[in-house]
Amino acid sequence: MRIITGLLFLVLFSACSPIRGLLESDFTLSPASRLPVWYPTLPTGYQREDVTIELRYYSPLFDVDDTVLIVKGKHGRTLFEATGRSTNHPQYWEWAQHDWPARAHPGYVNVTINGATEVIEHKKMEPIFYISDEAEVQRTINAGEPPNPALKFAPSGRWDAPSARPLAPRYASWRN
């Protein structure tokens, strides 16, 4: 039993950063995107195609920065690393939750590092992110369809829809 407990602890500990918590997702900046304000210029001798910019979101166990920006150069050498905090873009989130998950993408997140905030865009479910701006968020909101009143997120945390069928009697006990 001690061995199993030790292995479980080892697996859980190796799956997370002792400071940041569990790695939630990892994205790479699209080559077509501009550089973020946190890293506005490349080092001498580097072109845009010579660097990879990664953004990692963590689910922290404590009140710590939950986002890490890593700039890697040739041969994977880290040129720059900074931490900050991420939050759902408030206007986008208010609009999107009315018809979630149909409005899940594109998705917008505000990331603040060293006091500067950038709007991060996740165009679709892929490991790529883009640096965006408020104008793009507003275009997405304004171009979207009005919310579907038949779909709503219930206070219970479940989706309520007219087409939703009740669970079979044998699964009814799983509801709560």
C-alpha cells in the first residue's frame, strides 16, 4: 500500500509545477501574428521565423501567476521568460456564455504580464494563439448571431434545452 501511495504522489507531483500548479494548456504564437508587447523586439541576428513564442496556462493551487510566456530561439534555447495572470475577456465572456459552447471559438483572454495587458485570441481548438485587440473582440461580438433563447446555462451547472430528454430511470440517481 505504501508503494502505491508513493507512486500516486510521485505521478501527481510530476504532473504539476510546485509553484504554478497543473499545466492546463500550452499554445504557440502563430507566425502570422505580431509580437506581444511583453516582447516587442527580437535580439540582434534573429528573424521572426527564428523564434518560437509559447504561452502556457496553469490551474494554480495557490494565488500565484497562472500564465507563462516563453520565447525560444534557435535550437530551443530560452531567450525570455515572464509570468502573469490571465482572465476571460469580460465583454466577450458575457456575450459568449449566452450560447456556450456554440460561441467557444474564437475565444479571447486578457493576459497581463509586467503591468501590460494583451488580448489573446484562440481562433479555434488548436495549439495556436494570436495577439489580438479590442477592435477584433468587438467585431466578433457584433458579427455573432443573437443568443439562442432556447439554450441556457442553468444555475445547477447543466445545460437546459427544450430538446433535452430526461435521463433514463436507471441513471436518474446520477443527476445530483
